[in-house]
Amino acid sequence: MDGVPRVPEQWRREESAALRFSVLGPVRAWRDEEPLPAGSPQQRALLAALLLREGRTATASELIDALWGDEPPSQALAAVRTYASRLRKTLGPEVLVSESGGYAIRSLGEGALDLARAQELAVEAEKARGSGDLCHAREVLRDALGLWDGEVLASVPGPYAETQRARLEEWRLQLLESRLDMDLEQACHAEAVSELTALTAAHPLRERLRELLMLALYRSGRQAEALAVYADTRRLLADELGVDPRAGLKELQQRILQADPNLAEPSAPAAEPAAAPVRPAQLPATVTDFTGRTSFVQELSDVLASASSDAGRVMAVSALAGIGGVGKTTLAVHVAHQARAAFPDGQLYVDLQGAGSRAAEPETVLGAFLRALGTADSAIPDSLEERSALYRSVLDGRRVLVLLDNARDAAQVRPLLPGMEGCAALVTSRVRMVDLAGAHLVDLDVMSPEEALQLFTKIVGQERVASEREAALDVVAACGFLPLAIRIAASRLAARRTWTVSVLAAKLADERRRLDELQAGDLAVKATFELGYGQLEPAQARAFRLLGLADGPDISVAAAAAVLDLPVEDTEDLLESLVDTSLLESAAPGRYRYHDLVRLYARACAERDEQPPSEREAAMSRLLDFYLATAAGVYAIERPGDRLVDHLEETQTSGLVFPDRRTAQDWLYSEAVPLLACVRQSSGSASLRRAVDLLWAAVDLAESGANSKEYEAAATALRDAARGNSDGRAEGRSVLVLANARHFSGLFDQADQEARQVLRISEAVGDPLPCCWAANILGAFAFYQSRYEEAEEYLERAIRDFRACEDLSGTAAALCNLSRLHLATERADSAVELARQGTEMYEDLGHSLKVANGHYALGMALSKSGRPADAASRLREALQVFRASRQRLWEGMTLFRLAEVDLIAQRPAQAAANAEMAQSLLRGIGGEWRRGNVLTVLGKALNGIGQTGRAQVCWREALEIYEGLNSPEAAEVQALLAPAAAA
């Protein structure tokens, strides 16, 4: 940042916020939001020269040199005065001032010049980075770089402008390198590759960018490409400058060759927990194997410290809430022991037995506390109010910590609080004490997997766990990372020397027996849950039982209302009351979840207590109906004119209604996992058809790539169930949704076989719509595999069948596929016409997502017919819709097509950037064939910008993919690699 103008102090001090200027792009001025005329190029050059002098005066001769250099015109001085006069009229005499035969810009407010703002942000970023706050530093640098608007001092003439232009561009690159360096420190290497590829193309001799690209590629698992960048750089520097790469680049190459572990993506070291003083007092013994909970220990210790500090001297109250067995008492006792030194006047403890049927009475507890504090029995009054008042009087001037364990509710706790400054209370309860005034509330969750394994290891022993680490992880996962369950499981194993960890893991793998296995001596997970369940009101207990039947990781209020057959408002009240008892967790606003073991217990209660038993099936049927009705509504909004919604199974429960497409999408993606879980649960004969139709209506989950694996697994399960039930309609549709999923995953051979099965099965049962879509899919697959005649037959059939079903959306899809076939068979004009027909049909239907598919097809047709500008325009329109619709698969494929157009238009750097972004988006989705296509185009783009080594790496990887798939594209890649092999 050396040589960059500093922010003039007088600009910061004076109030003139109305004027704004920009030099990091065209030289422009505004008053408030109104643009001001900056005049001719020379007048703008004068304004720029004054702005860049940081408020200092520029003499007339200096300004003449700035504008014209060594060859000024004869009337240069007069011209300068004229320009200055015009600017003064525009800006005001208080802004452009004359002094000492020269001119200066003064009286500008803070942030008036974009360059000054960029400098301030750069300084802020340096400070943030120096303090270790990389996230903030990166964001601030992004803001700074966002102030550039094209070429600095664009179209401004003169030698001064040329010098400043070069200097500020160099500074921009320095800032950009700094931000990219922090991107890599924050493990954003995959995202950085695309940007660095384009930057190295634009600045091929800038070695720092090459170094960052090598590191980003290496951390993205692309070692061969990283080394190829070095080879390309060495060759380029030798050819252009006759020099070798600098030492840093050479060192990085060697470290990559040696697979230096220090090059792996950095991870921020965990902060060491601050030590808290430990001194036992009148408390239960702390467990010797206390494990983890570092952040909670620190948080509670800080609260207790506020009561004992000289500055604080207030009564501190912390209330820990959580499910039974989560370790509330263990944590509270541990923290209390650590804090004993801060409370030298004593620590009191009582088990209030709030989870049981006979909770301790506050009067009794106060009597015991007063005795422990030295009050004689004869001096202890009878009433609760008098005992509480005496208790507070006895504590006056003392520093005492009170641990109130297993509280029933806030009413039980209030009389027992010390109420005096310098004292503190720790409260544990299964109920969140939102009505305990002034309390610091802590919701205790289960352990992290690492903490759980540590606890298990401490009890069982390092030697037994080390030899069966995976089995140990299975055990703690089966325990739901619940401390009580882990302690029970570990204690059982420790007492049985003949058992292995694997034996215990196998016993816990059976969900129906798991709760019975988790008991040892007087400890039992089921008994802990039974205490909480026994205190529920009837409506709460019913909700607890029935909601536990759903397999999803969480459930929304609306879905829960369907399960319970209650209004949404009543359902939410019930769920919140269950959250307060810690039998249910609030996963997010409007969403709720069970701990895994609590869910098993809830299901056991449903089997035992739900009467009549048919209510369990009815509850799950209502949930399936809710999802199907709502997903059908989303599908109808997304695909107007598509006839699928008219061919779905009827539902008895209504679904949600959405005001717009965006809200509908939000619902589908937020409900994806519980929806697919409901599908997998609904494979019985009574619900199978609805489950299949739900999966079909939720096809966006597969097509977007967001949930493709889970979707495919659910489709496979339904197909198997349909075959087992001999239900031809369900089987045909389930095989169709499975074929669709394979298509989006790039598994074309399997999808082709399944689509043929759909035709055979659905024709036999008279289900026409699956036949339409199967023919369309078969046409697409035949096209991919260059079976053009067969492809045309299937696509023509699909068009006829869709029209017979009056399905305009399906007809448009088949027309767009047929367009691609015409392109491949050198019928460019008809290809454009077919794609245009399909797009217009989508537009007539108001089908925005599918209009994007039409633009995609039309863009390809226009590209191949020699109209790259029109093609790029169509593809960019499609890209915006796919991006807004969260269709990651099609967003990536559109970027790939844009890269192809860039190559045709001889823009290899832009092609490389688009192909890199496509590769990043398609990571893990779309299948290998599509990845091979992207790699082929990326190689062509890299070759076009001189990065031939990387290009060879991409092509070799693409060739390996194509040969593995026996794909005809292998021949093209072999031809691309042939010149290099010959060389």
C-alpha cells in the first residue's frame, strides 16, 4: 500500500457529506445522489489531479505537467484556469479554492472520495488481520475492492493520470492478493481456484498469483494441476523474460512434490480454556472422569465470577436446563468446585427432587440451609416467608454459593435464592426457567462426538478403545452422545472383560432393544425419561408419543399439526410446553427435534400407551398427506401447465398454500430431509402410492443436486416395496423417479434400463403420464450415446404422448431435447426453431424455471449456429433463474455452456473462469460424464491462456473418465492430447 494517497485529515474533520467523488473508475462527482457534470477529458484530468493531491495545493505549472507533460499547448495556462473556473461553478467556491497561484480541493466530508474510503478499509483490514480476525479482514477487503469500477481514471488523458492509473492498479492487485491469501487461510480454496485462474490469465507474469493458484489447487485435491502451474510459469518466464521463478514459487513446488503436511488447509487452534480455581466444599463429590463442556464451564464460571468480583458484587443466578441424563448435575457440581475459592463463606447443596412425584418443599430445604449456616433449631421460624427472610439475613455480608439441583420450577427455587450481593446460585432443572427473573439461562445439549469418545475412553480404558476406535464411535453415536447413556454403556463394558467394544456396539445397534441395554445397576436411561414423561399432561403426553413416530431429524409446526390433527396455534403451544420440560428441543424458529434416545422412548410409549393402536398409523398417514398436498402445491407453482398434479393420489389432509414461488421453494428445501424420511417410512401397502407420488412431486430435490443421494435411496426403497406388493402403478412411477434421479446423477446406463421398464410396466397398467416421461428420458439417453435414430423416435413419441395428455410443459421439454438432437445431426436451423418453440410454450405457461431450461437449450442451438452473442445472452438469462431457484446442477451446466460460447468467441480467460465455477458447482453431483465435459472445455480454455501444463492434466483426467464410461467423447480428448505426445 506504499505510495497510495492517504486520507487527508481535513476531509475527515469537515462536514460536507453532500459531495462525493470517484476516481477508482471513471472520474465522476455527485451532490447527494445527483450526478454532476465533470466536463471534458482535460477538465476531468484536472479534477483527478486535484483530488489525488490529498487536499494540498497544486501550482499551475504542476497541473500543466499533469495534463500535457513535456508538450503543453501554447494556451495551457488559460485552459487550466478555464477548467478550474468551470469546476468551481459546479462544486462551489468553498470546495475548489485558489491560493498561491494554484488550486486545491478542500472541505470534503468523510467518505467523499472512493479512494479515501478504500484506504480506510485497507487499514481496517490490516488491523483485523493483525488481531487474527480473518473473517472481518476478508469482508472489509471485499468492500474495499468493490469500490473499483472498471479502469482507474478511465478515459482521463495525461501523463499524471497514466502514472496514477498504473500505481492504483498495482495497489488493487496487492489488496486482491491479500484477500485471496486470507481466503486460503480460511479454507476457501475451492472457491478461489476460479478467480485465480482468471487472474493469472489476465496477469500471466505475476508470480504471487501463480503461487496462490498452486496452493489453492493443491488444497482442492488437484496436485497434478498445481505442479502443472509451476511448469507453465517456469516456461513462460523463460520465454518472456529469460529468468527462473522466484524462490518462493520453487519452494512451494518442492513442498507439493513432498506432500508437505503443513500445506494442508489451515485450521484455527482451539482456544485454551481459562483455568478456574478448584477448592471442594459442602458439595457432592465431582466425578473424576469429568470430560469436555469447556465452553459451558467457562460461561458459568464467568457468571459466578461476576458475583465475587470487586467490581460486580451482585447476586448471580445461573439456571441450567436440559434433558434427563445430559449431565446438568455433573456440570454444575464441577463448576461449583472450581469456584469454591471465590465463595469462602461456604457452599450449600440440595437435591430438590423436582423430576419425581414428591419434590422437596422449600420450607424443609430452608430449615436445612439455616442449620448448615449455624442457626439453632430453636431460632428457625415455621413459615416459608419467615424462613426465607431469615435465610437472607444470615447470608448478609457473606459470600456463599448455593447449588439447587433438580428443581421442579421457578416457584420452588425463588425462596431459596440468597438475594445478597456477593452470593451466587446454580440451579439445574429439566424445565427452562424463563420466569426466574434475572437468571442467566443455559441450555445444556449432548456432548460433541470427540467429548463423548473421551468420556467413553476414560471409563473403558485407552487400550481397549484404541484397538476398536470405529466400534467405539458407533457406541457413543448409539448413545446419542448423551453422557448418562455413555456412562452406562461404558460401565457395562468395563465390568465385562470378555466383551469387546464391537460386541457392545452390536447390542446397541438394535433400536428396539437399545433402551433396555442402557442400564447398569441403579442407572437406567429409560427410568430417567420416565420421570419426565410421568409429569406430562394428557395432551402433552399424546403429542410426545405421536411426534416421536416421524423419522426426520426435526419437524415443523405445520407438519406436527398434521400429525396431531390440531390447529397450528394449539400445536405450537404444546410443542413449546414440551421444550420447557426438555423432552423436546427447539431446533430453530418453528422447528422441533428429539434427542435420538428420547425419540426411541417416545416410540416405546406410543406402542404401549397409544389407544387405539390404529391412531399411530393414522398420525403417520396425516403427515404423508400433508407433505404430498404441500409438495403438489409447490410443483404447481414451479411448473404451471404441468399435468402431474392432476395425476397424483388424493389426500385427506390439506397442505400449505404459498404466496409466491420463492416461499414455496424455501419450504421444499427446508423440509427436504424430513420429507424424504417420511417417504422412506411410508412403504406399506396403504401409503405406498402416496409416497411414490410425493417423491415425484418433490423432483426438484433430485434435479437441483441438493438431496440427490437421499432422493435416489428413497426411490430405490419404494421400487422394492412396490414390487413386493405387486403394485404395478406404484412400481412404474417409482422406477420413473429412480430413472430421473439416475439421470441427474449421470448414471445413464442404469437410467436407460429403468426408463424401458417404466414403459413396459406403465403401459400394462394404463398409467399414461409415466410413459410420456419415460419416452422423453430414453430419447435423451440415446442422444447422449450417439444413437440418433433411436433418440429421434423416442422424442417424437414423447411429444405425441404429452400432447395426447394435454401436458404442454412436458411437450416443451421434449421439444427442447429434440432441438439438441437436431444440433448433433447438423440441422442447426431446425434446432433453433424447436428450442424457440419449447421456450415460447414455457413462457406462455408462466413457467419461469422451465423457461430457463428453454433458454439453456436455445443458447446451445444459437451457439452451434454461429451466433455466440445471442447464445451468451440466453444462457445468462437461464443462469440467473437457475441460481435464484437453487438449481445447482443446472447452474453449473449453464456456466459450462457459457464457457463453450466464450471459447467460440475467443475469450479463453473468461471461458476458464466459467469452467472453473462449473466444476466447483458440479462437485459431487451430475455424474462423471458431465465432469469429463467440463474438464475438456477447461483444458481448452487453459491451453488458450498459455497454461498448457494444466490443460494436459485436465484432458488426461477427462480421458480417464470417458474411457471408463466407454464414451465416444474419448476420441476428441485423445486428439487434443496428441500434439503434446508428439512434442
